[in-house]
Amino acid sequence: MTGRIRRGAQFRAFAAGTRCRRGPLAITVAPSLQPGIPRIGYTISRAVGPAVVRNRLRRQLRHAFASVAPRLDDQSAYLVSATRGATTLTYGELERLVGALAHEVHPS
């Protein structure tokens, strides 16, 4: 289970966070201001495509991160960024990238 990031202060905390990138996805990790469950925010710019495309990508990312949630630290918050190349990936490829990012930020 993961939670959403709702506070602007948490988004500002990502400025000092650790960043990892794999292909069209990047993840920034920072200490959570609301520990308990991993919190994930998504940033997908308008350059990726129209709202329908961005929302579909966000839903796919949310589903992919739900599968790796047990490996995420409940004391951390995560900001996931996607570029235009993410829309050309199949769901399986997206899921593999998410798994690789999760392993990179928490190798255990």
C-alpha cells in the first residue's frame, strides 16, 4: 500500500533528495514528512502528451509501484518523473523499469 503526497513542503523536500534515472523514468527519494507508509507523487509534464495520455501513464505507474510497494521504505517519500518516451513503453516494460528503480533506491 502506498499513499499520496499532498503537502507542498514534501515536494520542496525533494530538492535535497537522491535521484536515480532509468530510461524515461526518474525517481527522487527524500525523508517522508508523514512516515508510516511509502508516499509517492508523480510529475508528468504537458510535453508528454494531452491529459488523456498523461493520466493513463499516471495510472499505469501507480499500478506498477503498487507491486513494488513492499520493497519501499515507509520512512521515505518518492517523486516519480516521466518523459515522453514513457508513453511508448508497454506495461511490462514500464513495470520492469519501476522494479529496477525500486531496486536501485533500496537494494535490499
